Amino acid sequence: MENVVLNEHNKDEFPPAHTAEHLLNQVMVRMFGCERSGNAHVERKKSKITWIIDHKPDRKEEQAIERQMNELIAEDLPVTFHFVSRAELEGMVFDADSGSPESRIALDRLPADASETIRLVRIGHFDVCPCIGKHVRSTGQIGRFEMLGTNWDQEKHAFRIRYKVI
């Protein structure tokens, strides 16, 4: 696509933590069958993300999240970008593992002012998601993922992870 125009971006992400957010979202989607988080606060020193899931993860599940994150980082997966129009994206499905159709990109989660051109961020075989933020070139540049703590809201079924990348 020539003359790609994206909407304005008002954040200055720390690329390692922001890329880890993408991985963590996909880990949670796969482990708990939930949607990607709509509530993330990603910073250089400490980040927090909340998902709505069906149960409070036990300590073994929390350890599995942290272990899988560090395994994905160690795989040094490439982080690549490509541009598609909204029209191309509608109906397009992705299987992050093989590149064949499986899951839809949720257009309803894009901001109301999102441009006609959408930038897709793909992390190796594992994740693909629309995003205009800053990312590392490969997961090996993230460093180590460290889970700082979790919170569970039983009434809302909201599970929050606090983490940092080192």
C-alpha cells in the first residue's frame, strides 16, 4: 500500500512492555478462552492488564502464564507489520499458529476514529492484532517477563496481572 495513513497515536509506549502485552493477551486467550483485554495500562516500570475470565486462576495456572511468556520471549519470534484496508480486514480470519484462517480480528474493538488503513502486528506464529504502537523487532528483545502479582474480583470475574519486563 502506498501513502499509508494511520490515525494519530497519543501514546509513547515502552516497546518491550507493549510487545509483551500482545503476547500476554494471546496467552490469556488460549489458556482461558477469554477475549483480549480492553483494560491495559502498560508502562516502563510496571504494567497491569485485566481480563474477564470464568474462574480465579490458581497458583499453578499463574506460574504457567509466566513460564509460557518467558518461553515465547526466548523463542525470539519476529515482530512484523503489514497494512490492510478495513474492507480487506472484514471477514479476514487468522490462525496465528499456521497463517491459515481460524479467528477473526475484532473490528468493533478499533477506536471510532481508526483510519481506513489498519496496521496488523504479527508476532511470529503466535499472535496477530491491529495496533499502531511501538514494538520490538523480535521477542528476544523484550527481556524477562516477571509477574509482580495478581488480583481477582469475584463479582466481576476480573483477573488482573501486574508485571514488568527486565
